[in-house]
Amino acid sequence: MPHAADLYYEVHGPDDAAPLILSPGLGGSGSYWQPNLDMLARYFRVILYDHRGTARSCPEGEPNPTISEMALDVVALMDALDIPRAHLMGHALGGIIGLSLAMQAPERLDRLVVVNGWAKLDPYTARCFDTRLKLLRDSGPEAYVRAQPIFLYPPDWISVNDARLEAEASAHLAHFPPPETVEARVAALRAWDPGAALRAVSHPVLVLATADDALVPAHAARGLCDLLPNHTRMLQFYGGHASNITEPDEFYERVLPWLLRSGPDEED
């Protein structure tokens, strides 16, 4: 399996296309983006990776305790792959990593897409994290994985895709990180509160929220946009927290034209 900077990675798409780094959410596995690879690789040189301490990236190693260090992992990966500058699209935690990258190494980032992310952890999301961690502590990884779709997907989508979710659960369990890694990653999200420092992010940032997200309420996107001087805010009405998986066509209709744009952004 290919590794660079101690991180598992994959590259898809034309070598001469603009690089687009895909950063997953709390689970940390780049395979989260698998359903989107074919479409994105038509336009970009797509680099997906597993966060440190998760999935195929040094699962026995110590997880990074801060969002800042997770962002520096992206810089190290770019250095190892000789990528001076790239777009980044991140889901939830992955988008927050992108925001941290924009503050720490602005010269390495072009456009940033934050999917169902936030500037400060919402009390509702904190309650969801509390529930998930209690489930992990009291009932173990299998119960945690089986409950995960409730937070990621709309109820009707879960009903239709039950067999698919059952099959995926085995793969998730096979690469499930140590429980203390999950605890540390949630703690990092709780601690991340950059506040007014986000006003220094001059990059074009697409902030995409989903109206029926059961983990991150859509109003969290408004709070993030209030701090970003060069943002475009979009709302996807259906799809849950993982709207790029449940409603990919609508997701592409919103994200691809924005990523491919070369001129100045319109105000939202």
C-alpha cells in the first residue's frame, strides 16, 4: 500500500490536472470519498488519504491531538508528493483541517470546500458526540459502527440501503481505530475554536451545509461564514450529514462549477 509522510494515500485522475486533496471526517478513512472518485477524477488529480492513526495510516501510532497537527500532516503529504499547491475538499473534520491549513500554510492552498463543517462545535453536535462515545465505551466498536448511519444518512435512505450498510459495517470494523484514538479526535474537535482568526483566511471557501443533517445543524454553516471574508454559502436540502454519498448528483452540481471557477466568486 502506498504511504507518504506515514500516511496512506491514493492518486486518481490525470497527472496534469489541478490537484484536489480529499480529507475525510471523524472516521479518518479516505475510502469515505470512494463513491465520488470517478466524477472528481474527470476534472482533477485527486489525492485521498487516511488521517494519522486511522484506517491504513499507522493504525498503531499515536493520533494527532490537535487540528493544527492534522493540518500539518497535509503539508507533509504534499511535500512528499511534490505538490506545491492544491485545492482541498473536506467533510466535517476534514473541512476543519482545511481551514487550519489555510491559516497555517496559506501559500499551499487554492480553493477550499468545507462540507457540513463549523467554526465552533455546536451544542447539538456535542450531544451527538457524547452519545456516540458513550456507546463506544459501554458497548464497543461494533455497536458504534452499527449506530453510525443514524448520524450520517436520512432515515429513508437507510431503509433503502440497509443491505449495503450491513456489508460496509464489516469493512469499517476491520479498520476501526483504537477507542482512545476516537476519543482523542473528538477532543480535538471540541478544543478547536479559532474565532476571529478565521477572518485572516483570504482563500475562496465554499461552505456547503445540508438542511437535514442529523449531526451538524445547518445553522453552523452560517456561523462559519460570518467569520470568512471570501466565502460562498450553499445549502443542499436533502442528504443528511453524508450528502455527497446520498445525493451525489446534487452535490456535484453545487461543488464542481465552484471548484472549476477561475474568476472571482460571487457573494452568496
